[in-house]
Amino acid sequence: MNDQATTSAEAMDYSTTLYLPQTEFPMRAGLPQKEPELVKRWQEMQLYRKLREAGAGRDKFVLHDGPPYANGNIHIGHALNKILKDVITRSFQMRGRDANYVPGWDCHGLPIEWKIEEQYRAKGLDKDKVPVNEFRQECRDFAAHWIAVQTEEFKRLGIEGDFDQPYTTMNFHAEARIAGELMKIAKSGQLYRGSKPIMWSVVERTALAEAEVEYQDYESDTVWVKFPIMQAAAPARTAVDVGADGHLKGPSEAEIADRASDSSDLLDAAIVIWTTTPWTMPGNRAISYSSRVAYALYEVAAAENDFGPQPGDKVVFAETLAEDCAAKAKITLTKLRPVSAAELEGTVCAHPLKGFGGGYEFAVPLLAGDHVTDDAGTGFVHTAPGHGREDFDVWMDHARALEARGISSKIPFTVDDGGFYTVDAPGFGPEAEGGAARVIDDKGKKGDANKRVIEALIAANNLFARGRLKHTYPHSWRSKKPVIFRNTPQWFVHMDKAYEDGSTLRTRAVSAIDQTRFVPGAGQNRLRAMIEDRPDWVLSRQRAWGVPIAIFADDQGEILVDDEVNARILEAFEAEGADAWFAEGAKERFLGNDHDHDRWHLVKDILDVWFDSGSTHSFTLEDRPDLKWPADVYLEGSDQHRGWFHSSLLESCATRGRAPYDTVVTHGFTMDEKGEKMSKSKGNTVTPQEVMSQSGADILRLWVMTTDYGEDQRLGKAIIQTNIDAYRKLRNSIRWMLGTLAHDESEDVALHDMPELERLMLHRLTELDRVVRKGYDDFDFKRISRALIDFANVELSAFYFDIRKDALYCDAPSSLRRKASLHVIRQIFDCLVTWMAPMLPFTMEEAWLSRDPSKTSVHLEQFPRLAVDWENEVLAAKWKKIRTVRRVVTGALEVERREKRIGSSLEAAPVVYVDEPALLNALDGLDFSEICITSGIELVAGEGPDDAFRLDDVASVAVVPREASGRKCARSWRITDDVGSDPAYPDVSARDAAALKELAQLGRL
């Protein structure tokens, strides 16, 4: 080598000769700035249209969107929900399906109407003085505003769907279809007008469904009330019950006489009930008891109270509850004798308010009821059929027998829509001194009803005891105020009336649940229990904003069923929306000349909004040619078992006989980092807008993907930071691949020519492919994200990439090892980026376009189809052994670094003792120093010295650290004995010298 060449070699900057990573894909993501640019790009390139074109002709996959409510900015629950839906839809689109996502909105109902009313009150306006359709237009405009706002917020989350043509329940066609669905139910004979106790919001002046109620802590007044016994046995044969044959039946005259004689001591006694709703006492019509409860007659032996029972008074209780009741009244009881259910069967009491306000003169019978227990109270249940479902049911079960006994089965309407007592509550209604008492006022506060009822009971000497109780009580989930149970005329759908095929809505719904897949599986039992136990479906609401119950009925509740009338109604709704029902002359327009206008009345109630949303499958899935019915998936929060899942199931079963979905997926609720409910007052809320502006939507999406969404999740600053850290590691792995692939010339290497390490990584891709595809099928995103993140961080960054950096950076262009590694990294990149594209759409799009800017979008790609021959379980088993030995070596080298005996693993050439033939055989023929990233390594069969490094779980491998001998290569930094063997490059190893010569020949130096 001449002096000039020597000088040139010594002066060479070897870093310029290395294939070091080169990429413009930044380490710092800058997601808050980058993501909006990608959203804009997708809109400009019409990605949604391109996805539909790409999916044309494929089998459809439909996730039907449960409609959020259009009344405010999105919150973290919306973000969780929409991200899950987006991931599902994208994953099926990228696996060969036409997965069209059509977003939708619920637009009718109380929350929007309430907002407009608030605006009216703030301006001093009276809603009732405004034409109804003018008011409805303001509601429509309000909903339209928030749909526009939420649309942009959902797009910012990376949600891809048909936002240009969403479905809304206030669309004219939707309103017509909703009305048409109701007409189908009416025509089947399943719709009826009835009077039942339903949950009523005094504050909002409307009936509420169970789905519109939440249970909150509440403090109630409680009372123990005496009902004086008037009659202790059935007085005659006609006073008993009705047999299965329809004839009256009862005991013989002798039996009646015996019973009357045996029960004569009850005539001086009183039945005692307990209730947390004293205001329902004017509605009491019976007392319920159970044959499973042991009762007894007691006498008051001593009393220490200001009112209530006194010595000598006789009372009847459940035996297990007598002592507790006595303590409440501050009395001592003496048990006189047991009281049998047979004695109670014919017993009749006086109402405890008898004579008050000139009313309550009727008899109060004792009725057997399955709902009665001796768990709490007195063992007797105060029964006000106008104020409770079980009260109503037991009353109606006995109605026929009661009428036969001369007891009216009529249910009173004791409370009006404003919570005031009516004339059916003598002494407390409008005729009372001081006017009508009130249960709850317009602000949801307790009225004076309890106080006035308790005072009347004391005056009648029938208050046994009183107290207060903290318990959970139903509240409207919108006004957050307590509701009452109130008997009102409403429109219902039968749950148990038979269709022509003998099925009922309940049996249809239960059967449909059994045929539906639930994720998580517990949702199936939850929904089934709700359906099996639910009462008839109440549809009517006493509001203005919504789809009306578009039928005509007469005073007896008979419904006009006329196809021509219905057709006129639906035609008008299609053209003008449901406002047509409220327009002047609507009755005459729709009835025409074929029906008596005096008989038929236009129903003014509107439909429960859950019926609206429950009908969305009809005007979305059925009516859009780009979708299909039934949906593959419905996905919502777990509260929708009593909401959208429930109403959709009932509506579809009532009109089509099956569920509108094949699979139901549910997610939990998002709590703060302590597991507490988020609330503005606590200051522990996390908004999606805040996370996106500070960290990016993909960070929020990563949190959703890595959490167990089926349960309640937690979110806060620390959890967000954890996801930022995980994202950064993943991004760096992708960035390294992009930088390395910048030198890729796309030369394929045959599988049989590849080194084992490359074949191992291809095998791992086949394993991950199964995990990913099954995970997306099972909606198990946590499993996918965990597997892929671990793969990127552990198997790629800390293993494969670490090992192959030397070959990728330093090997000659012709190196088979280098070409094979580039080939494999290309496959890994394509798999990892496409697999994660549904989860992190922004980052994976950025990476995909960084790799090849000519590509349109990663979201138009399909998951790679991997070669069958990549799978190699034998090789995987072998490398499991190799990595076991490697783990001991890297553990030993870590100690050496920590003790500062070496700086880099390339300074080491350890001796590795292997005392297990299987492990030693796995290493045979392998350059184990390359795998351990050392400059040399010596393998020895045997146990090794006592002071060698070992791991507790790999006792058969021992490592003795040793420094590498030779010189350090100035290019690769490996320490070898052949540095300087090529005089043209005296400071590099033979491998590096050969690479430099090849580069020179190619003109790359």
C-alpha cells in the first residue's frame, strides 16, 4: 500500500460507508399538529369514497352505529365508543369485507326540548304560547348544530365513515319509518292504551322508561302504619274466590263459623305496614301478605313514646320482624299467638285515614302476594296499585275476586302530572284547606305531601312509628331529580299477548337473545334477565319534540286500523316530516271522509325516544343499499342492555320476529385514575379534546386499545403518560425500520437461502397473524395491541434489530445475510403497519407514506397474506433453546457493564458452559457471538466453575465473562484478530475491508 493510499484510508470517515438509517419520519411525533393535516388529506382525497369503491362486490360487514345524542360536545365516553367502532370497521375492511360505517344521531326527546325550554324561561317566554311546530323547529335547529359540532370532533378522533350522509332520527324519511314501525305494531294488535303506574318525572312532566332512570342515594321519610282489622274471616261463601271453572268457591258454613270464632281476637288488633313513601297512603287499597311468612298476634306491654301504640293495643307482624318494629315504636311486645295465612285470607281492614276529608270509607282487603318477604319492614306490604308495579300486579291478579266480594277494583288517580294530589285523595286534594298537597315540586324538591299525610295518620291514631332512611331511589338521568310512580293512561305494547304463531314479544325476544353472540358473554344473561322480568313496554311521552304516536283512537282506546289513512300519514311525513301531525287540519287531512271525526281522536303523545333509536335498523340497515339487515354488530356501553340493545330487540322482534343484530359488544365506563366516577365538580374529568390537543388522538386510541374495555376503565394524567411512553417506543421501532429500508433495493431472497434468524422472524409473523386476525374477530384489541407492542419492543428492538444492526450497517451490498434481513424487515414493516392501522390510523398512515409517498393510503390496503411455508414450529422450538442460553449471556454482560468492566458487549468474548445436551445441540453450527452481540464466544460442555454467572431458572448454563482479544475495528467496532489483514484498510476487519472494496467498485465511496 503506498503512502497516499494509507493516508486516504486513515483519514476516511467510516460512518459515511455504513448503511445507517435514514428517514424523515420524525422521532417526535407532533401528533396534535400532524393529525389534522392527515384528516384534511383524507377528506381531500375522498378516502371514504375510495374505501367504498375498493369494497364493491365484497361481502358486507355492518356495524350499526348506536346514535349518540345531539346536545353537546363529545365526552370521553363518546371517544371510547367511537374508537372501538372505528377499529372494528377498519379491521374488517382490511380483511376483505365491505365494511361501511354510517354514523347516526338521536335527535328527538326531552334533553333537547329541555334546553329550548330553558332558553324560553331565560327570555321570560311561555312555551305553551308558541305554535308547536315553531317550537319543534327550534329543537330541530339545536340538534342540527350539535350534529355538525360532533361530526368534526369524531373526524378529529380519526373516525372514518359516511359523515356526509349520516342517519338522523329527525330526517323526514326516518320520522316516516319510525311512525310506520309503530303502525305495524298497532296493526298486529299489540299496541293498547292502558292505565298503569309508570315512572313519572314531575320536573319534566313526562313518563320515563327504565332506560331513562338512574338510581341515586336519597333520604326518605318512613312510616309504620296501623290498619285496624274490621273483619277477621270470610263472612259468606260468595265472599271468597273464583275457581278455575269460573264459579265462586269457598269454605263451608261450618268452616267459616270456626274461622270466625278462632279469629275473633283479631278484631281488636291492627295489621302494621311499613313504607318509604308516606305520600302513597291515600292510594292504598290493600295489604299484601305471604303464606311463606310466619305471622303472630302481639299485645303492647309497655310504651315510651309521644304518639303511637299504647299498652293493651294488639298488632300483627311477621315474627322475625316484631322486635325491630317494637324498637322503632319504643314499645315492649308480648306474643299472644301465631296467626295463620288461612286467617289472613279473609281478613279486611279499615283504611288508616278513614273519615279524613270525608273519604277512605272503603274496605282494605288482605291479598296473597309472591313479592312479600320478611327481610325488612313488618312482613306486610302496603299496596297502592296506582303507585307501584308489584302493587298493581297483585291488585289486578285479585281484581275479579274482589269485585265478587263487592270490593271495587278501580284504581284511583291520586296524583297529577305536577305532583299535586287530585280529588281522588280526599283531604289532601284541591278542595283541602290550603290547597292540594304536593309530592315533588318543579325543582325536584320534596313537597308537603309526606308531612300532611303523617299528621293525618297521627290524628287518626294510626301512626305506629316514623323514621328516615337513606337508600337508592330512581331519578331521571337528565334532570337528576327524583321520580314518582304514578298511575296514568299511557300507550303500551304487550309483552305477553300471543301473536298468530303463538309466540309473544317476550318469548320472541328471549329466543333472539339466545341466538345472539355477546361480547363479553355476561351481557347475554343480563339482557335476558331484563326481558324476562320487564313489564309491558310503555311508549308514550307527554312532550312536543319527537315522532308522534301517529294513530287515531276513540274514547275507549280502540285504535283505527286503516291502510289508506296510514298511507296518507306516512306520505305526509316523508314530504314534511312529523310536523305534519301537529299542523292545523291534520285530523281532517288524514282521516278523510270515510271515518267519524267525532269518534276518532288524533293522539297527541309522542313516542319514547328509545322507540326512535330502536327503529334505526329499519330506515338505516334496510333502506340503504350500501348496508344490510341484520347488522353484524351492535356496540355500546353496558348501560344499553336496558337502553338501545333492549329497545332495538323489542322493536325488531315485534315487527320482524328476530333481533336486528347478530353480535352485541359492550364496553364499560371510564373512571378517573382512582376508580372514581368522573365529574366536573370533582375536577377529575378527562376530555378527548384536551388529550388530542396535548398528546394526539392516537394516544387516546392507544389507551382504548390497551385497556380491558369490557370492564370500567381508568384514565388520568399518569395513564396517559404511560401510553405516551409505549407509543414512543413503538414509533421508534417503526422509525428504525423506515430508516433501514431507505437502503432497501427490494431484492427478494428465497426462504431456503435465508439464515435461520430470518426464517425465525418470518415464522413469528405467521404466529402473530393468527393472533391479530383472531383478536379482531373476537374484538379482543388488548390482546392484539399487547402482542404487537411486545413484538416491536422485545423481539424486534431488543433482539432481532439489535443482532442484525451489524450486518445491516456494515455488510457488503452483495451480502446474502444483509439482503435477507432487508427482505424480512420489509415483511415485518408491511405486517406491523397494516395490522395496527385500524388502531393507530394517523401514525400508520404517516409511516406508510414515509415508506412510499406514491402509495395512496394504508387504509386502502389489505392485511398481508403470509406464505404457508414461513411457518416452522421446529425452528421456533430450536430458537427457544438458543434464546434461553442467550438470556444467561446477556445477564452476565449486564453485570459486567454495571460494574464498568466493559462498556459495550462487543468488548466481551465470554466462555459459556452448557450442561444440557438439548441446549448445546441447538447451538451447534451457529455463530453464537453474533446472536449475543459479542466479539467472540467459547462454548464448553459442562457445568462451569462455581463462581460463574447463572440464572436461577436456567441452572444448566453458566457464563464466565472474558474480554475480547485482538484489535477494535474502526468501522464496525468489533474486536477481532483480523483487523489490518487487508493492507488497503489497516484499521478495519477483513469483513469490513471487503465491504469497503465492494462499495468502492460500485462507486458508493
